[in-house]
Amino acid sequence: MLSNYICSMNQMNLRDLYIIALTFVLCSYTPISFSQEEVIEQEVVIEETLQLSLEEALVIAVAENPKIKNAFLEIKKADNAIWAIKTRLFPEFDFSLYEAYHLTEEAFEFNQGAFGDFPVIGPIPAENTSIETTPNFTTFITATASQPISQLYEISLLVKQREIQKAVSDQDFRARVLDIADEVKNEYYQILKTQSSLEAQNEKIVFLKSLLELVNRDVEQQRLLERDSLEVQARLARAEYRQFKLKNNLATQKEKFNNLLGRDIETPFSVAPVGFAAPFAVNVQEAEELALEQRPEIEIAELDIQFAENEVKVKKSKYIPEVGIQFQYIANLNVELLPENIATIGLFAKWDVFDWGRKKSEIAGKKKSLIQAQNRLDETTSQVLIDVNSTIRDLEESTVLIGVTELEQVAAKENLRVVMNQYKVQDALLTQVLEAESSLEEKNSNHEKAILDYWTARANLDRAIGED
């Protein structure tokens, strides 16, 4: 359902996601006319546009949920980390400037013949010579360009590490989307359950009020006692209290649901009722294969193995000597006897010849981490398969239970109808009517719960096989 949104998120920014969700929601609203003739129709349109389908809720949650936004930013951070490592593949440029003022007079001493003794010319210098300098500003400028050579292999391994970490961030993002989608579905069904219970409670109140009128009539005719009227009144008061409590619960659930969708908690909406869909056949083997292909946990476990394997290679690369090319330019300004410009190019090398077995121990530790990653993959695979099989069984059980509760509901409705008719002709007691009504209320609740449990099991199965 949300695969297209998930796949496209890597190519768009958060503003794009916001626009997609906002456009989707706005398109569902009908423009409102302000003419007096259409006031009644206008109210109907407003009520319809406030109804939020499950599909709309999922789209809004993916675009606006803060946890999903943060997971998306982790992907972008991983992109930045990859580029930061790649920059080490390119030449490194250093520039330094040192400006100094000599506080003391300095002299350079050269002994006789310091620069050689030649047959015709003689010694240079001919005698001991001292060249004095006066306090002044001296400038030293150094510019260096270094290009690593042997280190390129290690750097490429580090780039791969960052790419693996980005792939993990991708799967973490998808796992977050699946978690939020599953949470949205379950919360949506809980609101439906409360909303259905509230509607059932409203019907019960209407029934009890009608029954109270009949009972009060019989009390007046002295066919029933006052206590019978008080019993019905007490049940009516209890039903009205439950109605009040359900309204409060529904308001709280809607606030939490709005927060889950990443929008103002006061946003009004109603949920669209869901009926019982015909059971669909689930092939266990295909579901298991699909889960192993799609579950983010499996992909993350496999990426952990790749990361551990690459870590071993990184540590082994430490045995390679560091070799590179370096160009250096030095400028000495206001320094007598020294050349003003010096430019050199050459090779530099560094080799850690003896490390007391440090590299060997580090490699051994990374190999053990690799074994641990492989063990985690096996464990994750087993957990995923258990999860899939368990959710399939729950779905099968909920499907069977719907048929059972439906038969019980039909029987309870018929029983109440018969008892109520008997009561009207004084062929049944009030207690029988109340018992039949309580039984119907219980059967209605069981049937509604069975239907919502079925859809919850469907949502759990989608989550188990990695479907969104």
C-alpha cells in the first residue's frame, strides 16, 4: 500500500512528503457554499469530509509522523557521512602562514672555509664572518598537497562501511514506517471498537427508555411493583454512564491518534466502519518466503554480516605501508641567507613494522564479531518465521470466531424479540426481558470484537510478512 511512498522517499525531501500528504487530504474536501439554500447540504458535506479512511490515515502518518521524519533524516546523515569519507580519496591541501617579529638581534656565524677551500680562490669565507640581522617581521608560508596511494584501498573499504550503514538506515526507516503503519491500523481499529460500542450503547438507551415506559404503565396498573421500575431506571442510568465514559474514551483515543498522525490533536474526524471481508487463503510457505525477502530485520541482519566482513578487511589493510605523493612549497620572506622560495615533490612512506601483535588481535576480534552477526541472522530468521506462523494462526482463529459470534448474535436478537412480544401480552416477566437484553448486548459486543480482531490479525499478518 505504501511501497511507492517508501521507495520514493530517498529521492525527495521532507517538504515533498508534506506536499504529497497535504494534497491528498485537501483533494478529499469539497468546497463549501455560503448560500442559505444550501446550509443543510453544507452540513452534510462537512460531516462527510471529516470521515478519515484508513488509507488516508496511513498516508498522513508516513508524511507527518515525527519518528518517521527523524528516521528519514538518519538516511540523509548517512549520505553526508559517505561523502565525508570519500573526500579522503582526493588530494589533501594544507596551507600555513607564520608571521613573527624578532625581539632580539640575531647573527649567523660562518667559520673560515665553511663553504670550501679552493686552490686559486682560497677558503670561503676567507676569515670567520658574522652576519647580523636587525629586529623585523619575518614571514614563513608553507603550502602542501598530498595524494595518498596505498591508503586508497583502506579508504575504499571505509566508504563501503558507510554505504552499508546507510543501507541499514534505509531498513531502519522502512521498519519505522511499518511500525507506524501497524500502530495506525491498530489504533484505528480501537477507535472503531469504541465508536461501535458507543453506537450499541445508544441503542440500548433507546431500548431501555421504551421499556421503562411500558414498565411504568404496568406499575400504574399495579401489574408490576415499583421496584421493577427502579430496576429499569438503574439499568438506564448505568447505560447512560457507560455512554458518557465511552465518549470520553473516544475523545482521548482520537487525540492520541491525531498525535500519531503528526497533526493537531484537536483535528476533528470520524473513522469509516469496516465490515467483515471474505477470508482469503494464506499459503504458509509463500508467506514465509515473502517475509524472509521483505522483513527489514532480515535485511539488517544480513547487512551486519557484510559490515563485519568488511571490518576484517579494514583491519587487515593496516598491514599495508602508507605510501603517497607530496608536493610542498615554502616561502621565507625577510630572512637573510635563506632562499625565498623552495618547491619540492617526492614520496612519503610510513610503516608500522612492529606492533606487539595488536593488529593480529584486532583482526581476531573482528572475526568473532562476524560469527556473532551470522548467529544473529539465524536467530532473526527463526523469530520471523515464528511470527509469520503465529499471525496466520491468529487470523484463522479470528475468522472462525466471527461465524460463531454471528450465530450467537442472531439467536440473541430473536430471543429478545420473542420475549419482548411475550412481555407486551403479559406472557413473560420483566426479568426475562432484562436478561434477554443483557444477553444481546454481550453477543453484539462479542461479534464486534471478533470482526475487529479479524482486521487486527490481518494488519499483524501484513506486518509479519513486511507488507505496509
